[in-house]
Amino acid sequence: MKFLATCNPGLEEISIQEIFELTGRKGQIHHKGAVIFEGREEDIFKLNYLARSLHRIILLLKSGTFEKLDDLYKEIKEIDFSEYIYPTQSFAIRPERIGEHNFTSIDIGRVAGQAVIDSYKESKGVRLKVNLDNPNIIIRVEVRENKFWVGLDTTGEESLHKRWYRKYSSKAPLKSTIAYSMIRIAELNEKESMIDPFCGCGTIPIEAYLWLNNIPPNQKRNFDFTKFVFIDRLKFLEFLRSIKIERREDLKIFGSDISQKEINFARENAKEAGAHVNFFVGDACKIELNYDKIITDLPYGIRTSSRDLDKIYKCFFENLKRFSWKKVVFITAKLREDLIPLSLDQFEKIYDVDYGDIKARIYVLSKL
């Protein structure tokens, strides 16, 4: 089987590393925000349930190039969908288009949907039902310039980055998949202390706790792969029984925020996750920062109003200079780079990340 795993654009190397750790499969970048690799049925279970950096796991059915929509129709019609869909199941196309074309995403969905219907009717003599709102099977079709791929969404409508524990959220919460990637970039281990001094609703410290305790990040959700014809559900149950969680009560994970409201949110989310994190109210410009790793999401002032950003950045970095730490990893909008009171050559590494419509960067600092 070939798989396409979507992830945060700019952090593909973290996803490639995680896929190898979980499955032993070697992946490579297919395009920005997607990793391709070969695997087996059990990898569908492992990655959907255990992956922390991935958004969706797509079973890749076909990929190639095309010139016009008629070509796309022919390519998709050649796929035998009866191998993947029961005659009584409904389906929906979820199209995406990147680049300049003389057609829309809606056109892609229409053409691809007709190709699936015609292919199945030729194969089984049955006209598959379309259900755009609540389909049994989601078929994703992506077009990038003159390239395309078609695949079954094994995950479902809701991206894996939407964790079950986040009951309370700030106005601009950090994606859990980015939070985890930053933790891996910081090379945090169970013997080290860490703090997020701008913790908001607590995503980074909670993700650190879940990872260091091997707690599955995508539990308490239904996956679309359980509806597939070829999936052995008994194997999935055996996989679930094989997972072992060993909670470490001596972890030194902290989160602080100047807002009592945010700390209340963080504590509630940690409670929901079963994560033992030390949250407290504190000003990042004044609190002690004697921690091995400092991992944080600096305020952008884009999605939310943030007063005196220049002052906040300046005093935070001045506070960093007062203490001993091993590594600082932080993310901020690229357009806020002028607020960072350091030259770019002082950073160990910089990652460019597409965060929705925001061009962001993750900065890695080993010493000041």
C-alpha cells in the first residue's frame, strides 16, 4: 500500500522521523505539507491512533499528471473502487485545488464523483450513493498545477490535530501538531525540566506530558478506516490491547501565563487529558527561567489584539539572559521578526512554517 500523510508545511522532516519511529517505514516529501511512504494495513492503525505530527492518513489510490478535466475523469474511472467500498455505502469527494486553472474545486468534485459512480457501476452494476454531509467513505482528490492524487481518507472529516482534551481554548490556540513538533525540535527528554512561559490554554505542556508518557494523542475518536471493506477489525482491537502506558509522576513540566483565565483553561484541559502539569500565573518577563528547555508560542498580535508587542519581546529576551537553560524553541509570525532583539545568525536553526494563512517561523536558540 502507498500512503500520503498530511502535516504542517515546513515540518515534514519531523513527520518523516515520527512515521519511521512508529512504523519503521521510510518516507519522503511528496509536496509541501505531505509525506509519501509505503506500508501495510497495520500502519493505518498505528499512525491514526499514535501519530502526533500528522493531520490525515490517506491511502493513495493513484497519482499522476493531467491536462484537462476529461483526463482526470479517465484516470479516476480506471480505479476499481469496489475493492474499497461496499455497494450499500455512500461516498463524498473532498476536492482541493492549488495553482492556476480554468476550473474550480467544485468542478473537480463533480468530475471525480461521476468517475467513481461510473467505475463502480461498470464493476458491480450498482450506482453508489453520494452523501456530501455524512458519507461512509471520503475520497480526497487534490490537484496541484498539472499533477493530481486520489486517495481514501482513513482518518475522517476531523483532522488529527484536534485533540479530545481541548475543551477550553484561547482565541488563537497553537495547533497540537505544531506544539509536538516544537517539543521534538527541542529534543526534550523525561529527565529534563521544561516550561512554556506563554502557555495560553496549555497545549505545549500537555502535548509534552502525553508524549513523554506514551499516551495516545488520538484516542476517544472514531476513524473512517473502520468502515473499509478490507480492514480486519480484530487486528485493530489487538493493536489497541497492545498499547502500554507508563505514567511518569516525576516529570518536570510547567506552564505559565500572565492571564488567570488562560491558566484556568489550561488546568481544565490538563485535567481532561489526565496530564499532571504545573500551571501557574506569571509574567514571562519576570518569572525565573531556570529550566532545561523553554518551548513557547510568542504573541503575534494578528488574530488577537496584543498591546506593546515590542516591549513584551524585549523584556522576555532580557529575562532569558538572566538564567541558565539548554535550549529555547519558540514560534512567531514571520512579520514579527523585527521584534526579536537578536540577529538571525544567533539561532541554531529556523523552520519556515505555514500556519493557516500566517507565515510563521520556529526559532531554535541554544545560548545567548
